[in-house]
Amino acid sequence: MDKKIKRYYKLKKQQKEIEQELSSLRSEILSLCADQKVAEQELGGYKVKIISQERKEFDDNKLYSVLPDPAVWRMLSKADPAKVASLIHLNIITDDTIKDTFTVKKVTLLQVDKI
């Protein structure tokens, strides 16, 4: 048991270090691509692609106040964008109904593939 705990601790520490390095490298790569004004590039056998997305972040209280029935809220349990999209798709609620219940957050994804 002692060895497993020690190994777990060591791996968690490595994970934290790896995540910090990945974050730093990601920032540097995004910055370099922005400076060069490129969204896609091939370098040294790797393809780098920058993908911009917009994501909705719902305000639970605002969303709850516009839902037609409290039972619909129980279907969501919390404002999950995928679940809200499903309710729109099923015509339970409309885009117009929820238009003031969220903010749009711009997200930049970094994709690196080996060619």
C-alpha cells in the first residue's frame, strides 16, 4: 500500500508539472501564430491548427426564469449547453426564449497533429 501511495503522489506531481508545461507551450504557440497571423501551419512534420469557437455560458437564474415549466428545469438540473441545445432541438424552448440568459465566451483551441 505504501508503494502505491508514493507512486500516486509522484504521478500527480508529474501530471501537474506536465500540465503547467503544456499550458506554457500552448500560450507560446498561440502567440507565435497570432504574431504571424496564421491559423494553420506545417512545421517539421507537424501540422498546427488554431480553431476559434464560441461557447454559451448560461446564467442559471436567468435561464430558470424563462423556462415555461419548472419540470423543464428538472430535466436540466443545471445549465448545461448541450442539454439546452437538446431542448431547443425538441422544440421545448426556443432560441428567442433564452436569448438573454447566456454570455458568449470565445475559446481558442490548439490542435497539433503529426503528418
